[in-house]
Amino acid sequence: MKITRFRNFLWLAPVAMVLAWQLPVSLRAQAGSYNIQKEILDHKDALNWKAVDNGIPADVCTILQVCNGAVKVIALPRATEGGQPVGRGAFLTQDGKHADVIVLERQTPADTYFFLLTPQGTLAKAAYAQVGGTSWLTMGMALAQPTFDKDKVVWHNWASKLGSAAPAADKKPDT
């Protein structure tokens, strides 16, 4: 009886090792090792941005330390997830050093998130408010990360349909 169990264990060990190896690979593919900030900024000149004055609430601008210049937005069509509508927007603005940054917005009937991206496309900071709430809160990374990871996949899928960035035109010297 002990030998049979040992043989079963030996047979299952390689299968378990393959599954253990595949799980991190599939999680990496799902969460993505892509840079949403770069994907959007690479196409910023070709996108149809809309100028907005109050797109990002003043409290969120303060929390994320952005809105130091013009604020423009691109909105994705409203989607339904888990039976509730979800609206998404990508804001192009500037940080305190006047560098272009992307702030993603996720809005549901229950709450709204704003995610500031790092130059590497990861989550730098997050602001959160419940609908009907009176103030914006800085959202901890551990709490915001799962929601950000879901939105990151949606934005990557959208950005991947934009194609590659147009190459810079070569200038011919005047003769």
C-alpha cells in the first residue's frame, strides 16, 4: 500500500511542478508586463484628446500632484462588468516637473478611482471616493492594485489596437 502511494506521488510530482511553473507565467500574462504609460504616450499625437477644465477634481490633483498644465482626456466606451456599468478615461496632464503623465479614471455607480502611472506604467498613487461621498482619499497600494491590474488589462487591449507609433519623418536638407 505504501509503495502504491509513493508511485502515485512520483507520478503527480512532475505534473505539480509543471502546473506550479505555468501559474506564474499565466499570471504575468494576465496582469501584463506592459507599460500603459508608454503605450498611450507613444500615440498621444495621433489620439483625439478632448480638453477638459474640471476632468480631474482639484482634491485629486493635489493628492496625485498633477494638473500642472492643460488636462486632456480620452474616454473608452462604457462597459458592463459584473452586472454594473464601468466608465474609463485616460487623462493626459503634467506633474510638478511639467513632464507628461497619464492618470487613469475608473468610474462605477458605487465609486471612482484615479490612478497615477509611473513612467514604467505601474501604479504610482491612487485616489478614491465613494459616490455620494464628501471627500477624496489616498488609496493604499495594496487596496488599489487589484482594481488597477484589471483596468491595466483593459487599457492595454485598447492601446494594442492603436498600432505602432508613426515613425518620425526624415527631413531632407535644403539644397
